[in-house]
Amino acid sequence: MNQPIIGIAGNQLIHATEVFNGNFVTYTPQGFVDGVLEAGGLPLILPISAPKKAKDYIKSIDKLLLAGGQDVSPRMYHEEPQPTLEETNYARDIFEAELIKEAILQKKPILTVCRGTQLLNVVLGGTLYQDLSQYDQWRVKHAQQPTAPQFSTHSITVFSESQIGQLIPDKTYVNSYHHQALKELAPGLIATAWAADGIIEAVESSEGLPILGVQWHPELTRSVEEKEQKIFDYFVNEM
Ligand code: MN
């Protein structure tokens, strides 16, 4: 059986917490592992490393998955941190940026989730709202806490003639855990889904590259919503 190797860029717990007895750990949310496994892929977590390692990591995988997490450091798009910025991890940013560039060079498909989609936009030349309060038309609750993550909370409108449009309905609901958002879209990307307040919720390549990005978290809803597992199925088997 063909099992595509899916490299999942891992996160690092860089604050000591009681959860891991004060140990620093590399991890990825379990939903990514389960989503890839259920789709028939072989998940491999890539630990945050020196950017020069990216080339070899990408050589060793078939496809790249970028997960959610910290805010993207605004120095990645040449801005100073605004007061509403939350935690950043510059080491993660520059490593994942190199993974994206290498995956494009080596023609390996990329799926990005939440922060991953924001970083993708930045790497390709776009910018972000450091916080949604910077967006004049902000009308939708995009940080759904304390509502549990398996519940989809806000609507999106999907461009039916797009990759994501082949997988999910044109009008549907998604969960939402972001306070940053895409601002200027990178020239290499097109928007393919929007929240009711105009915030971009999905992107793909404008140049036909195998790239799919979503702003929501399919890894947290896939066990209760069939349409969300379809994103993993498509990425692992068809991209
Ligand atoms: Mn949202």
C-alpha cells in the first residue's frame, strides 16, 4: 500500500509547565496525526531545527503539513510588534519558512492550518493583521473560546471552483481559534473562502502549485464532521 510520508512541522513547549513535569517538549496536536493516519498517510513530526536542515527534512517526506500555534513574528513581514500581539517563536517561524520554500522548490504539496496559513502568506510576500482589532470590518468572533473546539461556530462562504470548494459545501460552518488574520494576500495565493466579515478563511496557489491553506482547525473537528476529514484525505491521497 502506498503510504505518503507526511511531515508535520512540530511545535515546542518553551515554557516550563507542570503538564510535562517542567520538561521542554516537541509536539503536534493529536488530531493531525489521527487525520493523516485515517487518510492512509504516515505522519512524521519534524522538530524545530536550524533552517539549513529544511532541505533534508523536505527530501525525506512526500508532503508538508503546517499546524497552528503561536503568532507569526511581525519581523517576518517587517513590522514592529503591536501591543495586542501574543506569544511568538522566531525560531519556529524561520524554520517553517524554510520548510515552505524548500517544499515549493522540491515540488512537494503543502497543507497549512491557522498559523501555518498565516506564515505561508507571509513567506510568499503577504502581511497579517497582528490582531483582529486592527481590522475595521471585524464583526465575527474568530476566537471561539470557551466554546469547545469540535463545534463549528461561524459561517464561511466558499468559492466552489477551488480546491477547498471540491471538498466542502459552498456555505458551511467552521471552528475558529485565531486573533490574527491575512491582510494583504501574497501574490502567489488566491482566497477561496471568507467569513461573513470578509476575513480570508482559505487560500490556494494562483500558479497551480499544490498548496492548500485553511484558517480554521480541521484536526479538531474531523472526528465529528466528515467534511473536515475530507481535507486530510484529499491532501494525503490527491494533492
Ligand atoms: Mn475564523
